[in-house]
Amino acid sequence: MKLELQQMAFTGNYNGCFGFATDVDAVVYLMLVNDLIHGLCPEAITIGEDVSGMPTFCIPVEDGGVGFD
């Protein structure tokens, strides 16, 4: 059995990362939770692992991002 590893590189096209297959409800939930955490405890740091290349992952919610630090 031969195992082939497929390498993926970011092409600059965000359609593959954030398109019709994106669970928008999940993204909105993360935005709401991050906004709530930072509102209640401004010194809190939220950490998320982004494996999709979502460009707004670490931008504050008030600036249109998901809100992770």
C-alpha cells in the first residue's frame, strides 16, 4: 500500500476557505462568544486554531472579524 501525501498551499483565493460550505452559524457563534468574553473580561485572551486561512480570524469583532486574539 502506497501512502501519498497531498500538500496544499494557499493560492490567494479565499473562496476555498470561506464560501458556501462555511458554517456561518458557527462563525457567528464564535464572534458572539468572543465579543461577550472581551466585554465581560477585557484582559482575557481567547485563542483559536485557524486551519482554514480565514483572514479575519484574529481581527476584533467590532472591526468585522471573528475576535480571537
